[in-house]
Amino acid sequence: MCGRFVSSSSAERIAEYFGASFDPQTTLPDNFNTAPTNDVYGVVAGPDGQPTLQVFHWGLVPVWAKDIKIGSKMINARAETVAEKPAFKSVFKKHRVIIPMDGFYEWQQGSEGAVMTKAGKPAKQPMFIHRLDGEPLAVAGLWTTWRDKTAGADAPWLHSCTIITTSANATMAPVHDRMPVLLPPSVWQEWLDPGNNDLTALQGLLVPAPDNLLTMHKVSTDVNNVRNKGAELIDPLG
């Protein structure tokens, strides 16, 4: 599961990193506690086939959905079943996205000696996970468009996305059994190309990241509250 992440890089930096174009009028504020239903950046193939940076609602809202609420339940898609699940298989064929992150959070089950919850169980410890070299993460995702049919033909289109997860690598395994799919630069074009319909090959890209790519450290439980958005959230605990 991937339920919170950090988006602190500017649109300019993200666009440069991914070789993408972007509209300077469409930018998002720094968010060190990005949560489901927030707006996020995504890199997709533009009409000319070149990468372009756009804004998406986090939580996929399928074209057949009656309202936007379903998106809060579709923040992640499992790599193992993304080509089979009715909600994802059609967009997996043509609507693939890279979601840039500066890191993400995961909660480790509390161990002996940890602070206890009101239920008498060890509290979970939030961890901030990021690349060792400080570069952005290129997370595999899917996107689609939706419009409220009850609002008339002029209703605006909502662009939404979901994050693809896979089994944890050796770095992540002590914290959680899942992790987001991280794509290396060598496959970005292959992943984004809407004309690429080799689903077997595409699903073959959805594998755990190398064990030496990421590092992590404990952070404050302040991150548990989605209202907290500041840079101090990624400071090492203590």
C-alpha cells in the first residue's frame, strides 16, 4: 500500500528531470504529506507523444463511476492483477502515467518498548523512504478522465490517477509487504507510450525496486495527521 508521499519538487524541476513540457499556470504547492484525494503531478504522453506534466486527482475515478467518492477507494492498484481487474484493465492498455515523488511514508508495526495505543497495542512508527541519491522517484501509475453526467454536457473533466504497488524488496520488507513500483529511466518511454499494447511486457516492468536504491528513517507521528503539510515532517526523529 502507498497512502502518503512527499511532493516538494517544483514543476520546473520535475519537468526538467523527466524531459517533459508543462504549463507554468498549472502548478501545485509543496506538500510533504500528500494524501488520497489531493491533487498530484503526473507525467503522461502528450498528443505529440512527448512527455508532459499534468495535474491529477489522486484516487482513480473510472468513467462508469456515479460520483467522485469511489476514488478514495482506488488509490492503489496491485501489479499482479492490474491487467485483470475491471476498474484497471482498460486504462492499463493506454492510460499509463509516472507519478513523481520525493519520497513516501510507510508505517512499521510497533515493537517491544514502543509507545502503546489506547487499545494496548504498540503504536506504529512512521518511516520516510526515499532514494539514497536524493533523486525523485518515478512511480508507475494509471490515469483516466471522468465527468459528472448529471451536471450537463458542459461539466468539466476530472483527471484522476492511481499508484501501482508490488511486493516489497529487501529494504522495505521489515516495514511493509508492499511498495510502489519505481520505474528506471530506461523504461519511461516504453511505459508512457499509449501505442504500446504489449501488456505482458508492460506487466513485466512492475517489479520491486533494487535493494540498494532506497533508504529510510523514522519521523514524527505528526505525519499521521493529513492537515500537517510542512517540511519538518521528513526530519529524522530525534
